[in-house]
Amino acid sequence: MTSTPAGSADTNLPRTGPSAFDEQRPPQRELLDDCVHCGFCLPTCPTYQLWGEEMDSPRGRIYLMDLAEKGDIALEGSFATHIDRCLGCMACVTACPSGVQYDRLLESVRPQVERNVPRDRDDKLFRDAVFALFPYKRRLRAAALPGALYQRLARVPAVRKLVDGGTQRLRGTRFSRLAALESLLPPVTVKDAFATLPAVTPAVGERRARVALLSGCVQDVFFHRVNEATVRVLAAEGADVIVPRDQQCCGALELHAGREPAALARARRTIETFERLLASGVDHVVTNVAGCGSSMKEYGHLLADDPAWASRARTFSDSVRDVHEVLAELLADEPRAPRHPVQARVAYHDACHLGHAQGVRVQPRDVLRSVPGVEVVDIPEAALCCGSAGIYNMVMPDAADELGARKAANVRSVRPDVVVTANPGCLLQMGKHLDGAVPLLHPVQLLDASIRGVPLPRR
């Protein structure tokens, strides 16, 4: 369907009342007017693909923003519903021939909804609980203890049957989000959850770079082995790796959910933490999480109106690199670490916040192809989100499950030996729907195994 939304031909009509948006960074009129409603975004929009509903497409949501800005509709009700249904995957930004900055529009509108639209009690409590846990590494570590015990008990067939029956009964009820949360639990080991990275890991051989690593929250607690592999690979390719002990959450989850004040506070703390290292000669701030990297690269824009932080934020954002960008530069110069062959058909999944938001697509594939024996294959409907999208698979479990099942079917169609992707949310979402059928790894884990000459890990 490529027809224009009803009434969109009249978007140049004068406003009929006060804007429904408050004065704090509302969507800009010139950005709204960039959309010509051509429909090129529709095939790549996950929610439009699911439901075929115009207002669940990017151009439909822009039309709603236009109406709200002109005072024709309120933010409560239909507007908030359709904005909440958006995954924020930014596939439409990649697809748009007119350069519509839907990412900027969504970034300005989600905080408007959070500030001005009251959520019902269950929704508010669940979201508050999520954000009381996930941005805090210590709380995640505390949660890992009962999590590890739960997963060990769940291996007992009788217990697993009981759990599966309970979660099945929760689906379709007001507690369906709890069932989704249980199904997304990552494999937990207490040892990994409480492990710490070395503060400094020197380069192997002559130093070619100095980098500071964002270790992350969920990443460091539940995917600590990815961080370990990242440090080893960077060092093997000639980089000193510094991991600040006082770093905290970068604010990505809160930013993507519209919790702007908390996200900006975390952005300022992150800048403070790393700018000391940048001043001492560190070349880049490196992240191995797609969502974190996309947010950190946006700090300069997010804090542009803050005189005390605008310049500092721009300098920081200019220094941020995804780990694949750094590795691709080092490999282009001259690969240092010898690779052992890995005979594997590797399906690479573009995490949305790496491929669409950061435009990093070629580098991860180049890094994988530096391993002898690896055959990199793309997944059908590669631009379509897997359904993870920050906290989306927890707050919108039904839609996320449909997208996850669709992504899993596309993965199976290429018959891979291993699937790799550069975001913990994608690893959890795809792991849920592939149900152990194929190993899922971060790309640096495969490269690390090749450099060390060890078998591929299972996760």
C-alpha cells in the first residue's frame, strides 16, 4: 500500500489551535514538512508489516505528529498508542529517498508522551520496575543470584513443565509482560556476573592505538564473555584497552524509551568519566553494544542546547566508535594477530542501532571475513527488526514475538552454522525464537576464538 494517509494532502493547512506539544524540544516543523508520504518506508517498517495499519507506519506517525503540532489532536489516546507501538528501529531513515529525519522526530516526541500522557497503573509500574533494574550494574548482579538458581531449577523436567504451564497461562492476561520477561532471561552464571575486566590491558607487541571501553550494564553482567573477547581482540590487534572503574550506564535504554531527564543525566556522567581519558591521549571511546553506541554518538545533538555541555558532548560523540569500526581500521592497516581457520557458514544479523542508526554495516562483515574459512551470509528481510528494540520485547511482547518468529524463520532459511549480531537485546530475542537450534555470538567472539585457536563458544 502506497496511498497517502487520509487528509495528508492538507498538511499545509493553518493550525487550528495551540500545539499539543509542550515547549520543551517539540518536533520541528521543517522536519515534519520533509515527509512527502511517498511510502518507500512501508516495506521496512516492522509494525506496518505486522498490521498494515497506516498510522503504524512512519509516514502515518509523522502525520499524527503534524496534527498534534497544529493542535488538531491531543497526545492522549491514539497518538500515544501509535508512538508506543513504534520500535524505533530507524529502518525508515535508511529507506527514505527524501532524507526524512524520523529518528530526530521520534527522539523529540517520545519524551513529550512520557511527560504529558499519564500511563495506566500496570503499565507505569512495569516500566518503572524495568528502569529501576536495568541501568544499574550492582542491581543486575544482585538479580543474577536468584536468576542463576532459577535457571538451574528450571532444568529439572518437572519444574520446567510447571514453569511453562504458568507462563502459558499468563499470556493474554495483564501479567503477559512477566511471561515475556521470563522467556528472555539470559543464561546466567554467578561467576560471569561478578567478574570484572582489567583496568588496563596493554597491546600485544607495538602499540597502534589506545582506546577506552564502555563495558555496559546488561552487557557486562550477562554478556561478560563478550567484553572479555573484545578486550583480547583489541589488544591482539595492537590497542591498549582502558576500562574506567567509575563508569555507569550510558542512558541508552532510557533515551530510547523517552525518559529524557534520566538519559541526559547519564550522558553527562558518561562524558565526565571518559573525557579525562580522552584528554590523556586515548584515541577513541569504544563500545560493543549497538544501542549504547548509537546513543553516545548522539550526545552532541542531545546536549546541543546546554551551554555548559554542548562543546564537551560534541567532542565526546566525535570520539565514539563501534568496536567493528576500530577493528576494521586496524585490519586495513595490517592485521597483526594470526587467525586460525573457522569452517563455518555465518549468518550476520544487522542490529538496527548499528546498521540503521550508526550506518555501520560493512565493517562487521569485513572483520568476520578476516577469519579463514568463514562464509558470511546475509539474512532475508535483513532490514526488518527482530523485535528486541530496547525494552520493546518486554512492554509489547505480542508484537515482538511475531517479529522474533519471523526473524528466526529467515535465519533458518539460510542454514547457518552460527548466527552473529552486535547487540545483547538481539542475542536474547533471537535466542528465544531460535530455541537453541543454532549458536548465537557477538562477532568479536568468533574473531577471538579464531585468534586463540579455540572452538567457538556456544554463547
